[in-house]
Amino acid sequence: MSISTGQVLEGKFRVESVIGEGAMGLVVEATHLDLEERVALKFLREEARARPELASRFAREAKASATIKNDHVARVYDVGTHDGAPFIVMEYLVGRDLEQILEASGPLDPTQAVEFVIQACEGLTAAHVQGIVHRDIKPGNLFVSEHGGLRQVKVLDFGISKSGLKKGTLEDVDLLTGDTTQIMGSPHYMSPEQIRSTRDVDLRADIWSLGVVLFELITGQPPFDATEVTGIIAQVLHEPHRTARSLVPDIPTGLEEVIDHCLQKDPTKRYQCAADLAVALLPFAPKRSRTVAERASQMQARATGREPAPESLPPPAYRPSPAPAPVLAPVAPVAEPASNRSFAWIALVAVVLGLGGGAFALFSRLQSPVASPEPVPTTTATPAAPAPAAEVTSAVAPIVTASAAPAPSEAPAPAVAPPPRPVVVAPAPVAPPRPRPSSPPPAPAPNAENEIRHER
């Protein structure tokens, strides 16, 4: 297979440059002449085509990637053949994969690492809801595209992906062969069940891999530190992983727990879908990641008919129902103490009025004998007595009304008013007789007669 710059393939793809080469294939930058759009062409080398499993893998990658339509999965537009070499027409991406970023810059800031993984979660959710399990998630297959100042993760290489609709076919061969160097996958990122056999793995194998990727992005090292393939396999199957805190002491506790949740050897104890993992990571992500996690959750809900992040597997630092408003509902009973308080005020007012009434009665009795030898005060006090009684009655009325009304604050005001009024009432009624001068003359006559009769 010979490819050179400027060469036109299939009458519509002009080769611009060679992007990269590997043992299995070759990737070139090209221009689609009909659409005037930049694309990437991925070729399968002749030596790889001679191996049926690799040819099958290449075809599977094209089909799986073309099926998935999501911003966080590299798009596949078409397939073709040049000189007997099959190629895939893919979305042209500018940037670097996470493996290259780690090699160049070392561990990432946890917030940035979490944002990248949440984006990968959305891309994988789009695959998972169609029954496609990637089975080779690693930093090298998570490409960070840079466009217009934005950094966006794209999931690459569904070459060894598994479709739930193709179980038992040649595509689902056992992972381990006679030669452990021929493992289809990356041992550092493979789940225990995938190491044992790839036949029955499901999307939770990708959850494990995402946990390993997140661990490595934050610490700069994988969770299992063996250097040989057999040693890595033994650790993944039988030994606990290193803690992220042993390498990054200031990692948030909740974030470390999310990673540990992904790396449970029993798949039933992991997050059960990528959307759940995305939601669990939100407390450690920038605000813009919330939209990404919500899209993943909505995809999962539409596909399965269930809410993501079930209560059986709550994320350690986050609950999928973030709205705290319903918890405040119990505060509503504050109205009950308020009513009790109003009753208490009414009772207090009743006591005060009772005491005030008793005091007023005593005061009236004390006034009448003192007023009898002095005609003017007695005559003034006689019409004055009904006036305070009327005032007390009017003061009680609003209190009774206030108890039925929701505003108890009005009750204390009349309660305070009655005590001082009996003291002021005695001199105050002097004013009413002045506009009626006719009433005093008849009053002394009966009093004088009473005094004469009393003397007799």
C-alpha cells in the first residue's frame, strides 16, 4: 500500500499529510473534495489484514462508531478500500490524547481530570444504551479535541468493542490465548471479569476502566504497580489496588471514594452505568459539567426506563437527587407553635383582665364611700362608672377577634391598656358633664333630701 501527499483516493479524498503510523494501521489527514471538509482516513496494514481477528476488529470499529452519534465519540462517516486496503473515513480531530497529555505534563488537576472523565461517561453512555461495550478504555483512547478554545473528550477506537446482539460469535473470543502477550486489550485498564473471559462482560467493565483512568489522571500512576503482564493480571484478580491518597495526600475524600467504587472487583458493587458515575463526580467538577452529566442521565433514563444513580448504589459524596427543597418541608409546623403562642397570649390577657377587673371593682367600692360625703365627686363618679366598663368591654372584643385571626401580635396591646385606664378614668369624666350643664342641678336635690331623711 502506497500513499503520498496530494494523492486522490476513491476519486474524492485528497491526502494532505500522514498523521500517525502503528503496527496495525496508518492514519492520514485528507480533504473530502465533494464536501470540502477535512477528514481522517484510517487504514489497516497488509500484515494486519492477514490476521482474521484483526480484520474483524477493524470492521467492527467502523460499524460500532458509525452507530453511535454523540459529541463525545469520534464520528465515522464512511468506509472504503484502496489497493485492497480497507479504510475508515473519520472525523478529523485536532489535539492530543490523554496518554500524550500525561506524558507531557504529568498528573492533572483533579477538577480537570474529573471533567474529562464525565465527558467520556456521556460518550460511553451513548454506546452502552445501544448495547455496545468498548472494552478498551484507556488514556490513549480518550482524545482531547481543542476547537475554539474548548477542550472536548472524544472516545476513540471501538475496535474490540462488544455488542450485546453478537454474543457467541467470533467477535467474542476469550481474551487470554496461549501467549499472554496477545491479550486483546490493555491489562492495566481491564476489569477482573474481562481478564477471565470477554464473553459475558457488560458495560460495568468500562466503569472499571474509567476508574483506572481517573486514578491515573490524578496520581500519574496506575492503581496496580506490577510491571509484567502476568503480575498485573494477578493483582487485578486477587489484590487490592493502591489508594489514590498514598500518592496524592490532599485528594478529596469523596473523590477517592468514587474511584474506589469504580474499582470494586465484584461488578455488582460498582456504579451500574456510566451516567451514575458522571453524576457521582459532579461535586468535584466545574459547573459546566452538570449539563454533560444531565445529558448522560437522560439518555440512560430513556433507554432503560429507570432513574440513574439508584439508591442501592449511592455515590459516596453525592446523591443523584440534588434538590434539597423537600427537606425543608418539616419547617412548616412553625405555624403550630405560633398558634399555641397566641393561645398563651390570650390566656395571659384573660388573667390580666381578671386581675384588672377585680382591681377595678375594688377600686369602685373604695371610691363610692369616699365620694358620698362629697357631692361633686360622687355625682361625677356615678356616670363615670359605666364609661370604664364600656372601655373594658371594647378592649376584650379585639382580643377575642385576634385569637381567631392569624396575627397574634395585636393581642398584647389591649392587654397592657386596661390597667392604667381605671386610674385615669376618675378625673377624665369631668370633661363630659361640661357640655351638659342641665344635669348637675337636679342631682343635688335628691342628695339633699336623702341627707335630711338620714338626719331624721
